[in-house]
Amino acid sequence: MDREPLTYAKAGVDVEAGDRAVALMRSAVEATHGPRVLGGIGGFAGLWRLAGPGGRHAGQGRDQVMSDPVLAAASDGVGTKLLVAQALDRHDTVGIDLVAMVVDDVVVPGAAPLFVLDYLAVGRVDPGRVAAIVAGVAEGCRLARCALLGGETAEHPDAMAPGAYDLAGFALGMVERDRLLGPDRVVTGDVLLGLASSGLHSNGFSLARRVLARAGVGYERELPELRVTAGEALLTPTRIYAPHLVDLLATGIEVHALCHVTGGGLPGNLPRCLPPGLTARVDRASWEPPPIFRVLAELGPVDDQELARATNLGVGMVVVLPAAEADRAAAFLAEREVPSWVMGEVASR
């Protein structure tokens, strides 16, 4: 019987590796902090100063006086897109996906994201890999104009393979109560302004991976339709809409509702931003989805209805607004390199 003293490291948890990972990620995390963040990385809880002098409430550097602030919170993960990253040993972009999934939920009621928390579970701590993942989260927060306030990295030997990991995130935002967006503002005649996605974003990957596997297409294979490898196309980071939409709302352009197109696609998400008795009429001919969707449809084969339920089909966010405001909103977004187009309208059932 082996009586050699057992250590935490021998049991699979390397505390020193965890400390090295924190040291490597520190500068990327602290670069997202503004004057509202109190303290720094390493505390038990992240601290955010909600109100400054004179009762001013704000996100990073965008103070405004709020009389009745409402907090908006969301949590999500990256899903099986992580399996593609692990297969290709490329971990620097999935953090952007994570931030996008949570801040673009938070902005739907009109809230400006304040900060994000991340949770990373790994089979074994590889400091360089952990630092790359968290650097991606920090980059996502920079793009979203919010702070990476804190997080947790947990080593789970036996429960996960050494090279496996899972990533989850939590975001908090704030909006003035009388500026809340939602179904109660939507009326017949409103138009649907579709905002282009960058690709699959972080949904539909169980289907996409199965399609490629059955067709014998490896992630390293370059497909003429994509002009990049299949893996590069799948790992294209999720577009982050939140800061552009926060700025759009600040212009005074009238917006009634927003719809973040995630799991369930347009059929599963558009009804969530409409009041009872109204429906969305979508003109499917008004846009051409990015090539990755056509590739999956043909390789599968996957029929149009199934693809629409599993993926975003090239539409990552929908803005519901009066028809008279559509051109102004589209021009504003175009200046920020976010392509958009009128893809339908709201009508009575």
C-alpha cells in the first residue's frame, strides 16, 4: 500500500499554477477598470461604486443623473464552441464570445453594461491557457465599455479531462426606469431593423460540429466558400452590439424594443420582444446570410427551418422602432461599422 504523503497537487489541483495564472491575467483585467471600480484583482468580491457625488450613476466614464435606476443582470456561457477552441488549442477569442453573450442580453431592456464577472472551470490549470482565456474576456469588456470586475478559476481534476474547460459569465447593467425598452412599447407598423452577425456567434455549435464530423470536414480544412479554414470560421468572435446600442439610445432616436438572437434563432427570440396580439413579419429575401450558414445547410444537409431554429442566420440583434426612425438608426450604426437593414415589420396577428 502506497503511504507516500498525498498533496493537493498530486490530487490534481495545482495551487501554484493558479497563482501564476492570476499573475499573468492581472494587467489585462485591471486595464478594464475605471474610477467606479474600488480595490483590485484578488479580493473576495469586486466593488463597484454605484453613485458618485451628487447622486450620479454611470457606466465606465459615462455619468448621468438617474432618479429611478433599474439594474439589469444576465448570465450565460459559450457552450460547445469551447470544444472547437480546445480542439484547435486556440483560446484567445472565446472570452469575447462570453462577454458578448451577457452584455448583449443586458442591453435588451436598454441598460448600459457596468461590469462582468467570469467563472472558468478547468480540468488542469495551465497558466498560459488560463491567461489567454481571461485576456479574451478582458478584450470583450474593453469592446463593451465595461469592467471585468472579478471572477473565479476552479481546477476540477477527475470531473474534467486535463485539457477541458468550461466558461460562464455574469453581467450587470443599469437603466433609468422610464427608459426601459420592451414589448409594451411595440406597436403595429414598427419595423424590424436587423443587425448583421459576424457568423454563428455562440449558438448552434452542437449542430455545426455534427455536420462537419459527418461530412468528414476537419477544423483545419480550408473551404473555398469560406476563404478560411472551417475552424477559423467557427471561432469568429461574437459581435458585441451593446456599446453601439447604448449610444444609439442616447441620440434620442426612438427605439421600442431590442431582440438578442441567440438559442432558438429568430423564431424563438422575436416573439419575446412583442406584445400579445402582434406578430413579426420577416422578409427572408432582405439579406444574404454569411457563407458559413450555406456551408452547413449543404453539408448537412440541414433544411432552412431547422437552421433558423438552431442559428442566428446572419442576424445577431433586432431593433424594433418606428418606420420613420429606421434610416437614421441604420446610418448611425453604419458609422460604427455595424451593417443593418429593414428585415420586416410588426403586424396584427
